[in-house]
Amino acid sequence: MSRCPRCGAEFGCGMVDPAAPGPCWCTLLPSLPAQPAGSDASCFCPACLRELLEQTPPPAAS
């Protein structure tokens, strides 16, 4: 089990659980932009990741 650094919820992470039947659930979602230097938050629970993705502005058109 993993613990969300944002809300403290426990959740299953297929990246660190050797018994996981397949890839982690998070691989089905877009990636967050890079975390700031010094941030230890690398894995969020499903609810927090979805909320952070909703708050992330779309990439600027080039």
C-alpha cells in the first residue's frame, strides 16, 4: 500500500506493489507537470491525482 502525501489516504500502487496484476491505475490518466525541486510527492491517490489534473492549466500552444 502507498499513502497519498496530499491527503494521507492509503491506496494501491501498481508501480510499487509486486503483487499487482498489471500496470498502475495512474497510467490511464495524463501525467502531471514536473514537481518542484525538493518535492517528495511522487504518487497521489486517485482522488487527489484527478483533482490536481483538473487544476492544472492546459499546455500553451506553440
